[in-house]
Amino acid sequence: MQKWVDLVRDRGWLCASWPPEYGGAGLGPLEVNILDEQFALAGVPRPMLGFGESLVGPALIAHASEEQKRRLLPRIINLQDFYCQGFSEPGAGSDLASVRTKGVVDGDVLRISGQKIWTSEAATANWSFVLCRTDFSASKHAGLTFVLVPMTDNNVEVRPIRQIDGRSDYCEVYFDGAVAEMADVIDGLGNGWQVTMTTLGAERAMGYASRHFEFMLEFRDVLGQLAETERLDDRLVRQELAQAYTLIEVVRSMGMSQMTRLLQGGPEGPEGTIYKYVWSESHRRMGRHYLNAIGARSTFRADEESYTLSAAQDTLFLGEGETIYAGASEVQRNIISERLLGLPKERKA
């Protein structure tokens, strides 16, 4: 895999949307879509450098100082820094403005104390981008700071959370006076909310025009699995597959529509919220359609020893999680109803 990453880097296709001066290819949304399509047609993965590429990079490009960009972005492309996301907390999941993790200025450093949960990639990351509260007297949004925190040898404890599918993609993370350099605070103290909004926007916009390629690969895998049986001749099985394929086409159409809006210079707008809701809920439904099509065999793991999942099983479990991260479906429905449809706000107990 390392050789493949090196080959793609040599062609300038890592972090393809980043500006060339920071190591990217400077490709626009349409060009990135074409690149993703060509990789998909060739049946090979386009290496993505995790949260460093998809979330930290856009935040740095939009908000960091020139010195920070020159120092931090090359380390992502060169595979020196791998990031996890330090946003959600036990008492502040979708309501990020309520985070309680504390950041205290101590000379040239910021000392971080608090707990994060559902932290993706924490078990393998050497850095975390953390949203912490540095001013408890300010309003909820105004007292937040976005800072990069080393994960190793820094009073940080990571506890993996075992999931129902046997994996541990998420973790609890405890910061007990962890030290972050003030030089790694992005956009200054108290300006973390606007940096976070850029990060969340990048997370929700990821793959406007290419997410359906991932879903199509799953679809083909399930077709291959069914081709080994006689179930493809079953009318009900074909109906399940047709419904899954229809959902893929819905995701493709909505993604292309949103990308077209961006290409025409329009803002991301509320349509991004609708897209996130639709693709995540659609993916969850795809998993159910696949398991219904496969039948009773779908209840067995592909590998009893390693807990390896089939593509259909993986789609089901991934789809469940995707309706929670980057804004839970319940939150997205509230945003759509209140901000787009003008309905009364939800009553708070």
C-alpha cells in the first residue's frame, strides 16, 4: 500500500483539491470528481489521508496563518501526521457549542483537560484537532478554541470502544493536562467556532460527486456474491437490488446537483444538510436491502476467526453510524424543518 501511495503522490494526486503551493494538485470539484471516477473505473483506490486531508487541511487552508500552513500541511501529505477528531463529548454530541473540555493558557502552551467520545481514528492517530473552551465567561460559541494536540507522551489516554461488528473504530479520549503549543492554535483564542464550521462543512461536503462510486462498489460486490447462488432469479431478490440501486442513483443525482451549485459560484447552502441526510439514510437502507437479498446466509460472518464482515454486512453497520456522525439525522431533520421550511422550533423539555 505504501508503494501505491508513493506512486499517487508522485503524480500529484494526493490531497488533490489542496492548492499546489501546499502540496496539492489544485483541482476543482469537477476535476476531483473526474479523478475519482477514473480510479473507480480502474478498480483501484485513490489514497485518502484520513482526517488530515479531508478535515484538518480545509480548516488550515481557510483559517491558519501562512507559517502554520507551510509547517503543518506538508506533514500530512508526507504521512508524518495522522489526525483524529476531538469534538464530541458525553454531554455535547451534536451540540458542539456545549463542549466542556477546558483549555488553559500557560505561557506559550495551552493545557487541555476533559473527555472526548466517539473519537474516530484515535487509536492510530498521533495528533488530534480539539475543540475546547478557553473562556467560560463568554457566550457558548464565543469561548471556544480550535487547537492541534499531540496524542503521544502527552497525558492523553485512549480507550477503544468495541462495536457490535467487532471493530473499534471509535474511542474515548481523556486529556489530563495535555500540552498544546499556542503556535498550534488555529485562528486565535476564542475563534474556534468558525474554524469548526469550516471543518464540519468539509465533512458534510465530502464526496458530493464521488460518494456514489463507493456505494456502487458495494453493490457490485453483493451482485458478485449473489451470482454464486440462484437467488438472482428470485423476483423479490431482484426487487431488493433494484431499490438499492435506485438509492445509489438518488445519491448520485443529489451530489452532482450540489457540486454544480458550487461550480457556479453559489454557497453550499442548506442543500448540503439535505444531501448529508439523504446519503446517510440511503446507505443505511442499502444495507438492509442487501441483507434481505442475500437471505439467511447474511446472518453469518464471512470469517468466524477474524470477525471479517461481508460487503453487505459492512454496509449495514456503516450506514447506522453514518446517520449519527457529521450531524445526526434527527438534527438534520430539525435544521431542514426550521431553517428551510420555516416550521416552529422544536420545544425543549
